[in-house]
Amino acid sequence: MAREKLLGPLGESHARVDAPDKVTGATRYPGDIALPGQLWMKTLYAHRAHARIKRLDVARAEQTEGVVKVFTARDVPINEFGLIAFDAPVLAGDVVRWIGEKVALVVAETEQQARQALDLIEVEYEDLPALTDPREAMKVGAPVIHPHYANNVLKHVPIRKGDVERGFAESDVIVEGAYYTPMQEHAYLQPEAGLAYLDEEGRVTVQVAGQWTHEDQHQIAHALGLPDERVRVIYPAIGGAFGGREDMSVQIILALAVWRLDQMGIHRPVKTIWSREESILGHHKRHQMWIRAKWGAKRDGRLLAAEVEVIADAGPYAYTSTKVLGNAAVTCTGPYFWPHARVDAYAVVTNNIPAGAFRGFGAPQGHFAAEQQMNKLAKRLGMDPVELRLKNVLREGALTTTQTPLPGGVVALPQVVQVCARAAGWKATSTERHVADENLPQGSTSTRQPLATGYGFACAFKNIGFSFGFPEGASAAIELHGGTRVERAVLKIAGAEVGQGGHTVFMQMAAEALGLPLAQIELVASDTATSGDFGSASASRSTFFAGNAIRGTAAAALQKWRDEERPAIAIYRYQPPATENFDAATGRARPNIAYGYVAQVVEVEVDTETGQIRLKRVWCADDVGKAINPQLIEGQIEGGVVQALGYAITENFVTRDGHVLTPYFSNYLIPGVLDVPERIESLILEFPDSEGPWGARGMAEMPFIPLAPAITAAVHDATGVWFDELPLTPWKVWERLHERSYTPHS
Amino acid sequence: MEQTTIRFTLNDRPITHAAMPYRTLLEVLRDDLGLTGSKEGCGTGDCGACTLLLDGKPVTSCLVLAAEADGRKVTTVEGLAKDGKLTPVQVAFIRYGGLQCGICTSGFIVAAHALLESNKTPSEADVRAAIGGNLCRCTGYDKIVRAILAAAYDEGELVDESASMPVMEKPLFTEGPM
Ligand code: FES
Ligand code: FES
């Protein structure tokens, strides 16, 4: 097929292909699908942080009107699941280790009957000591939650580079800090839901909203003791994910119910929909972390030595904690060059809600500590924070703390820093603010003005794709139909459309790779029965992996077309260069395939009388390598910034003894339209990644990462107070502002 | 308990429906009448995903009993486009990227319609106030605000192009064989 010119719409803000159905209400999410004869399932949760089940009696529940069957641990063939380790029970049989542990499943004719029967299940528990503070749980002599995690430490990552003692001895200034970052709830607006049935080939089929069809399939098959091919997973529309759908919620339990019922001769679909409260109690959260940092630098701003300890609360099971911890270990020293570094990062099991993937995957926590340290250092040195960054950011060839250079050709950290600062008018508006506040006269309270404005800066780096030696790859298939000309092309790919616009971008990239107009591309997506493994819609990897898979597939399909095959059908799997896990002693590793880079300037207004912080303006410079669809990229920047605003200011996830006190939108406050900045300036940079398709990097997590430390820097600029703990709720801010004498800058 | 009979106008069509008196309008629409465009994001009146128009006014239908609709006019997101022609608000959401996962979208679109019915020349602050009760976890709201303002002011330019957009020849997702 001769290709005169690029017909594909790469680089255009093409409207989302799923938009027409979404604006008319026609799109179907898992909870919107109904099948004839469907039964309803409801789940009984433990609501105990740590307890032994002494007695479980479902007889009364099973005799209730409308109830078809109650399932317990005994019904699960291989009662374990987990993304990186099969260490969690599908249904708890002997011990419950967190409040959302599932104990029984009721299947009934109606949802209401299933719900009512839950109350008739009799469970007797013997409470066990609940460990809810990882710093206590990791102490020698603390009770152990799993025998195989000694001292409750799931994973320890040490990183050793150079000689930190020498580095500190040679330093002119030392900055030390202790930071806390809280749990965060994903709060996707579509609570977990799904529908299971046996398909025409007898496969246990689950329609559900997830992030990785083939991993869901594999975990379901494992628990049921079936080969993967006997299980099928289909994603209809997905109402947001953000990492929160990467681990199992309703997938296995729905499959279990429909499969067991089928064995009993009941061939009916089973449906479940979680309430908002169940969603908040039932899936993992962003890891809360405690980070201590000691940094040394020369008077001219050159960083010399960093010593950092990270303690991450994993909750009772592994989920993705070891990987999140690895990312926190790599990012807790920031995107900077260090001659000497010593990091000890620990993921600790507790009886809190499990922690797992959430946009940024350890990088927001690591960078909160790193960027606070950097901004404090700038203040100590009397140096502009932007200038201090430019002296220290990693550049091409520089060795990271894991003693390898960053991959991908250009390392655009200096560029994102400079472009962002320039766009925000950093020098013009802010330099005079960044004088050492210690030198300002301490004013009396009578000169206080209620509204104080401040500016803050932060930057970040984050990997694209799975890290630490995980076998990465993504499959796609393309069919070209027609006679003398290609009339239509079908792209089959399992990648999930979680709202990011993945499917639109996949089709744009297929059009480009095939040299066809977008209207001739058809997409068949997100079904294990029609596509090979794509991996997860996470780690900012979908565009990068889909693009490479589509390019390879398109080339193979076009070759077959030239060889006169009709239809021309090609299947291809993209595999990137291998990565490495940390060396057990030094942490030396080439941990990642590619990175994205980001910098932000924020303007805040602090009401010193109420403690209210208003984020007024944000400038975000993001190196995306190649913008396949600029409007969708802006959408990720704006959405990521606002989600991070929630993390930094409004979202206060409160727990007590492992119980959640904020399981509703009325007390867990995600930002509304009246909380957000009036404008977020997206500054999209295109420094191509050498491995990325058309140079594209991933970008969806990056805008989240630097926002919280940029806000705390701006609050310091406004008030002279450093806040080392998130979120900055009004009462916390007010208390801190009023416990010291305080001078507004303006 | 006995079912009550409710008579109302649903998207311009008369409906007579029997339902238990404790059931919400949202449940009846979604579970009995198959109109799943209105979503349940919270069930407690906090998110706006279930917003629809009752006699032209936006309400959170998870907090409205179905029986309260008796004798009234209910308009859901499915009832906005007439004869397959999208409204300017719908076209603007598509063009300006006012949606991502889309689970909040029907609520925003219905709220925007209610605003533009009562105020043809809204300010940006009016727009923000009108959607102050609708949560979105994906977009950060900016493109939603831009879309609604565009629907108000560029109405003439917002022709429904969805017919010329790439459409799947077959539905993207088949629904299982049952
Ligand atoms: S579902 Fe009605 S307001 Fe959230
Ligand atoms: S687009 Fe996902 S919640 Fe609004």
C-alpha cells in the first residue's frame, strides 16, 4: 500500500471515540448491564481489624426467602489471591486481618433479599491484637500478622551509593525533616460492580471494571483451580480507576458464585453492585508513609549526601506494596544527582486497609519528602529554589542513586524546570519573596492580614511501565480487510479505557501506523477472548506500550497485505529492554524502561484566620515526548492536579484502630468545582523518548506528583510555616499558624 | 407493604408504573425502566451523578422517591437529544473534552441544561455554581466549565458532528450470549 503522506491524525486533538455515547447516557458500565434471570450477590465483611473466626453459621441465612446459596471459605478451591503474592484469602476461613475482609457471599433472587440475609449469618469472633502503626509493628517482639513476614516487614529496600558519612562531613549545610503522607481513597465515581455468567463456550465470564483483563483472568482462574482459558474477562465502560481497580474487588467472588452455582445445576448470571461505603471500605488505599530525611549540601547549592528512611504501611497483604516501596525508595531523594546516598525503605504489614496502586505509585510520597527538603535547603542557602534545582537535576548520563543513568536519550528535567518557571513569571513575581524568612522582622499580631499569598515550586520524575525486572510487554492484533485497497482495519487490543482516552489514542496510533483515516479503524478491546495480554492500564504505560505494539503489528499486517493475504492478519507482542531488580545489598539497578518529567509552580492564598488554603493558579510543564492527542493530555494534567489538590488539602482519610471513619462523600471530601484553581496552565513539552512510539513517553501520573510539595512551599512562602504532614486541613493549618508568632510576607 | 401506582411523563412519554413506596426514582428508572443513563455514585445526595430534571428543575434522584414523580415531568439524559440530534451542551462536551470516564457526565449535562434553560447568558461563576453539587474525579472540571460556556455562547457553531465521527461498525462490546 503506497503511502503518499501521513493520513493518520497523530498529534491532533481528535474528539474521544467514546464521547457520543457518554454524553447521551448510552454507554454501559458494569452496573448498567442486566441479563435475563440474573441473581444478586451481597458480601459479608468482617468489620474487625484482626480476629479469629470461632464459628460461622449460614444455615438461617440460607433458609431465608429468595436466598439461593451462601458461600464461605470452604467453597473456594484455592483460597488465595494477590497481584505479586498469593497471600490474601478470597474468603476468610480462620483469621480476618482487616475490616474489609470478606467472610461470606449471599446469592439471592433480589438485591434486597441478599442484603437482608447478611444479617442472619452468625459469626463469632475472638479479637486479636490489631497492629495499626507500622512503626510499632516492625519492632522486635511485636505480634506477627503472617508467620512468613518476619517482624511484619514485607520488604526492605536498601540503596547504597558512595559514602554518606564523608558526604555529610564535607557538607556546609545539613537539612533534616520528618514527613508524613496520608492514605488516599481513589473515589472513582463508579463503585465496584460486575456481572458473571458462563459464555457460549462454557467459560466463566466476568464483566467488570478493572485495569488489566488478563491479570484478573489469571487470578480468577488460580482461585477456582481452572486453567486460564476457562475464564474470560470483559471490561465494559470503566468509571475511573486511578490504580484502585488494579487489585481484586468483585472479580473472583462473582466468578466463584457463578461457577459453584453452575455445578449445583443453577445456570444463572450473578450480579453485584457495591455501595459507595463498600467501595471505600473494600478496596486498597494509597500507602501512608513516614519519611525521615537528612540532606547535606555545599554552600553553592551542590547536593552531596542524602540519608533517608521510608516506612510504608502495606496493610495486611502484599497487593503491589513491594513495587510501590521500590518507587518510593528511588524517588525519595528527588530527581537529583547524589554523590552519596543511603536509603532504607520498609513496607510493613499491619491490620489497616491494604495499600496498593494509586496514581503516582509511591512517587508522590517520595517526592513530598524530597521536594520539601529541597525547598527548605533553598531557604537555608538563601538561593532561588529554581536555581537550586537547575544545579542538581539529573542529566543525560548522570548516575542515579541506583548507580545507572536514566534511559531514553534526553532527560528533560532542566527543560521542564525552566519552561515552567518562565511561564509562571517566576523571577518577576517571586524572587523577592524567596528571601530567608528568618531575616524578616517578627511582626506583632496586630499587623496580621487575613489573606496571605504565596508561590511554590516543585519538580518530579516517574517511571513508565512496570519496574524492577518484571517481564514487560503488550500484545496487539490487526486485521486488514478489502480487495485492492484496505477497506477497513480491525485493531484488537486488551488495553483498558479507564477514562484517560486510551482507546482514542490507540485508534489514532493505528491510523498513523497503517496510513489510514481514523474512520477506517475499528476497535475490539478489553476482552481476554479476543486479545493477548496487554498488561495493566497503569504506570503511565498504555500509550507507550500500545504504540509500540501497534507499530509492530501494523508493520507485520502491511507486509502480509503486500504478500496478497486477504484478510491480512498479524499478531505481535512488543517487548521492551529488560529492567533489573535492586541488588540486595546496594540497591544497584537499572529499574526502569523510561521516565517522564514534570515541574509545577503554584500560587496559593492562605486565610490565616480560618486556616483555609485556596489553590489559585497552577503552571504544569510536562515532557510527554510526543503529544498524540494534546486535549487528552491537558485532561490528564488538569485531572491529576485536582486529584493531588485533594491529596494535599481536602481529603482527610480518618481511621481509628483499623476502622474507617470517613466512608462517605459527605465526610471524605474530594474537590468540587468550587475548590479548584480557576486555571491550570498546561505546558506540554516534546522531547522524544528513544524507546517510545513516535517518541511518546507516558504522562498520566506525572502531574499529580509535585503538586503537594509545591503547595506546602507556597504556604510557607505565604506564612513562614513549613507543613510536613498532609493533608492541610483548615484546623491543622490554623493550629500551626497560631502556635507561633507569625508574620505575613505581604 | 403495597405497591403504589405512579403516573408521570418520562422523556415526553406518559408512563404508568407500580413500585414499592420506599423505592427511589433512580432505582425505578434504572432497574425497572431500563434507563441507566442516570448513575448512582453515592446514593446519599453528595455526588450529583444521578441528577435529572423534575418539572425542569435538577434534582438528585437518589434522594427522590419514585412516588414523588407522580403527575410530574421527568427528563433524563436519554431524553435530551431529539430525533438523534445532540444538543449544543452534548456537542460541546464532546468537542471540548468535558468528560473522561463519563460516569459523572450525564449529571453534568443535565445540570448544564437546567442552567441554560433558565439563564441564556451565564457568567463563569454562574456555571460553576450550577455544577457545584456535581463531583467529577477525572477531569479537574476546567473542560466541563469551558464546554458549558461554549454551549451558551457558541451555540450556532456547535453543530452535531457525531454522525461524521468515527463510529464502530459493530458495538465496541458485545454483551455476552445470555
Ligand atoms: S447518587 Fe445521587 S447524589 Fe450521588
Ligand atoms: S469523567 Fe470520570 S468522574 Fe467525571
